[in-house]
Amino acid sequence: MRHFLASFILLPTVLLAQATPTVKQAPPPGIAVPEADAAELKAGLDALGKQIDALPNKGSLASPQRAFWPDVAVLHKAVRYALQYGEFFKPPEIAAAKAQLALGMQRAKELQDTKSKWPSWPAATGPLVLGYVSKIDNSVQPYGLIVPEDWKFGDATPRPLYLWFHGRGDTLSEVAFIASRLKAKRDFAPTNAFELHLYGRYCNASKFAGEMDAFEAMADVKSRYAIDENRIVPMGFSMGGATIWHLATHHAGLWAVASGGAGFAETAIYAKVFDEKKDPPPWWEQVLWRLYDATDYAANLANVPLVAYSGEIDPQKQSADLMEKVMAGEGLKLERLIGPNTGHKYEPEAKKEVSRRVDAYMQKGREPLAPHVRFVTYTLRYNQMKWITVDALEKHWERAEIDAQLVDEGTFRVKTKNLAAFTIALPPGPAPLDKTHAPRVVIDEQELAGPAVKEQWTARFRKGAGGKWALESGADEAGTPTKHHGLTGPIDDAFMDSFIFVRPTGKPLNDKVGAWVKSELDRAIVEWRRVFRGDARVKDDTAITADDIANSNLVLWGDPSSNQLLKKIHDEALRAKRVPNFPLIWTGDGITLGTAKYSAADHAPILIWPNPLNSKRYVVLNSSFTFREGSTTSNSLQTPKLPDWAIIDLRTPPGIKWPGLVVDAGFFDERWQLPAR
């Protein structure tokens, strides 16, 4: 199936200096703002900021003022970013920013009117811009929504939801996005449906925090309006088409149908990474393509209709051509339309046919209790398909499969590959099972009796000694942590949930490590805002609270001498208390990772591991997301560049691809231990 990765290209342990990739700044430098306009915008920001601070009951989750506060704050943030970071790209955006501040003031004043229970815009129809607070970094993020004209405030009748993912636009600032959405017209969605336009945290093809944006924005819409869970469709074109290949294959069980045009479906072929003029990526980077490459997850399209579109002469037709071939290898046929003699755009008649087919699938709706579920994954980051949840793999980053059928009202037949545990959880409502006896569950030709039938039937199975399956009744066994959903690695996985950068306040082991840590932390803060459009939370190591440890992944910058939280974990590991399997020993004499040793004078470790202070969260050492400025030329290159751990030689300065010279790197096993060399 994956002919270009049939065998990985292995490199020596020490990486040679890589050819310098092309870099383009994204977002690019903006235009100069006239002094008078800058002063007016600054004054408007100050005034709106004071109004936001003065909102009554802003901290009360029960008050309407608190519920709609992000709808004001998102307008303030958009203008602040554009003015503070030089992200006005066209003169009309200056006027748009002023209008957005005025809209923010209008909304803030409505929220200050405590005599009125509800402000006006929650009852509005037509185009709106709304906001939500992301759990990842507490930033406010915008989205556009078109509310049906016949909708009335308080209407509890569930309606369809059409999601639209935009193409790449390096100058798509928040101000530009909001301006376009406030005057938007319907595109694909019929008049009775809600149409949600995702900002997606700028231009990352809905990967990492951009992927989470889709689900957080959708959750915010569902908290305000009645949405039919069985009639949701993601759609997009160009970079948005790449998003659809990803969302359709990795989250196939959520949609009634999916539809995308153009885009890319994988990294290696699209980005020509094995071109003879380029240095081949290290083996672990090739393995990590299995996180996002839609080609690896093509079998999951057995669970959802997908309508693909390509322009006949569009170079990005390549993605659908490749997916068609890969799907055929899985026994599936791609439903696709081609615009004759058309480049990188929708051909009008083909667009009408795409819309007609999507609407027909939406009328039918999703089938939550499909009698047959087929699921492929390579990581527990993506572990669910309809009524099947994969709980444990035998080995990450190798193909894992489950084929589950509800044969009749008393029998399930399941076939698995590379699975160690899974759960069957039928949707809420009366279970379609014979209540007179426990269902038969036949797993890999081994027959077991499931639990008694209840209204919502759930059964969990785990593979034990000798490869035999058993019904699991208790909680997970305590002790050594295991990889499971939300705790899988690689390093980038920590930034798909709440995280805090923990800044060191002590003296580092040596000046070289201290200077590198400061430089990389400063860079991480800047790049998080540039790439993912949020202000990363940064706290001193002395200020971390029990709440921080309980609710966030902690990114510890520094070493056991400079960062007191890392020192606490490290010292307890050395004393074999609470952290008996922590893989790292880091002292002034050297760095030991497993059986390998490195000089502490000019090396530093990067790694991700379950937080010993809270095993449900990560601790990360000395890294933000791992793709750097060298990946800006194509969204297909914005993939993880480092696995679960790496050793960096600081004698090579950080560059646009690596944080120094990577002398060794690898993955932890399913129990978060270093595998044998």
C-alpha cells in the first residue's frame, strides 16, 4: 500500500548537517500603518480593554455576560495582534480593524446592561463572528457562522451543520478573517443549515492546535444552537481540501459525509522529500508521517461517504489520484468529480453536482450504530470509530486494525491486528441486543461471553498471556504508566491539550545549556503565536500550582539545577521514589538515557513522558512543537520532526529545522520504557 515507505531510509546515529531548506516568513511583514491610524487603533484597544475588564459577572459561568464574553474579546485580540505585530497587509484592513473595535464596544455595552438578560447577537440570523476560549492556551479564537434566516432564538429543533475549511493564505490575519466573515454569503450549505467557517488558528491545514480548533469551535456552536449530531459535514478546498483528507480518514465516524477539493493527502510524494537534491529525512521523521498521512488511514473511508473534487489540470489533483489508488488497495472506490479543463478552483457545474451529492448524503444522515465498523490506526491519538474504541496497541506506529460486525442481536464478530485492548460501546438508547442472554463476542476466532445487556451496552476486552482475549471488568492496573489516548507521544502531542511553559529561575548546570534554553524558550513563545495564534502561558518554576499540575501538560525548560520542578522529579527518580522508571539522569557529570551517556557540558535532552506528579498529564523537557521555520514552504511539511526523545549537541547552533545537532532520537515503548537497542 505505502510503496514509498515499504522500507525506511535509515541514517547513521549522528545526523550530518542538512541542506538549508527554503524559508518564507508566515505571516509575512505587514504594511506601515499611518501614525494617526495607529494612534486611533491604540486608543480604541485601550477603551475596549477597559470595557471588557469592567464586564459584570465576567467570572460567573452561569451568567449570560460570561457566556458571551469571548465574542467581545476575540475582536480586541484580532486588532491587538495586527497592530502589535505588524500584521496589517492591505490598507482596507485598517478600516476593518476600526469597525471591529466599534463592534466590540457595542457588544461590550450590551453585556454591561445587566437589566437585559440576553444581548442581541445570540438571536441574530445571517453572518456572525463569534469566539471561544481554547483549553490549549486560554486564548480566544474566532470562527464565522451563518445562522439560517428562519431560525428563531430558543429553537430547539436540531439542524444540519456544514463545516468549511479555508485555503492557505499567509496574510489571513484575524482582522482579515473576521472582516470577510462579517459580510459572508452562503456557499454550499442549504438555507436550513448552519454554516461554520473555521479560522483553524491561521494556516496549518488543521493540524495540531488547528485540528483541536475544529472540535472546540464545533462544541461552542453546539452550546449555543441545536445541532443534529447525525448531519454534520466537513468541506474544504486547497489547504482546506488537505484538512478534509485528514478529518475524513482519521475521524470518519463523526460525519454524515465529507467533501474536499485539491489539497495534499500525505507528505513524502507531495513534498518530494526524496528528491535527489534533498537530504532524506531521518527514520523517526518518516515513521511520524503515520500521524497525519491520510493514505495510511484510507481504509477508514469504509465508514463514511466522501465526495472528492479535482480540477482536471490542477497540480493538486495528485492528492485524489493517490487516494483513489490507495483506496482501491483497501477494496474501496473513491467517489470523485473532475472539473473539465479546470485549474485550482471549482468548475461551476461540478460544484453544483458536489453540492447535490453532499445534500443527498446529509438527508440520509450518519448511521451511529452501523452494523459493520472497520478501523485502522497507527496511534492512540486516533483511537475511535463509531462504537469501537481502541484502548491499547501492541506497538505504536505500526498498522493496527479492527474489523467489528454486529452479526445479529446476540453476536459480535471481531478481527484484530496489533491491538492489546479495545472497547465496544453502543450508542445511547435501547441496545439492539437480545436481553435474555449475554451477547457472544467472537474475537480472532476466540468466543467470549459479554456482560449482561443494559440500555447502554459497553464491554472492554484485553489481550493477555498467550494472546488470549478476556473480558475486562476492573480499572486499569496501577503502576508503570502505559501509552493510551492522550498519553501517547510524540513530543508534539503535548500541545493538543492544555499546556504551560515552565520557566527556570535557578542557575543552570553550565552557561552553554543556560543560553540554549533561554534562546529556545524565547523562540517557542514567538513561534506559538505566529503559527498557532495564541499567547502561550508561561510561569516561573516557583509559581506552578497544584491546579497547574492537575490540569495542564508542563513543559519544563532548563535542567535539574535551574528548574526546581525538574529537580524535584529528577531527585525523586534518583532515589527510586515515585518515579522508578524515569529514563533520564542529568547531572553536571553527564547525561544518561538508558545505557547511553553524553557530556553535560555541551548536550541537552528533549523528551516527553507521563508527568510523575500526575500520570494523566505529560511532562516535556525543552521543546515546543517540533517543526520549525524550515517547514513554512508547505503545510505538508508541518509534521512532527522529533519522536518521544532526542539528545541535542549544542555545539551546533539551532537552525530552521533542528534545535541543534540531533545525535540520537527514538521512541519509548508501550510502557514508556526505552526499548532494547
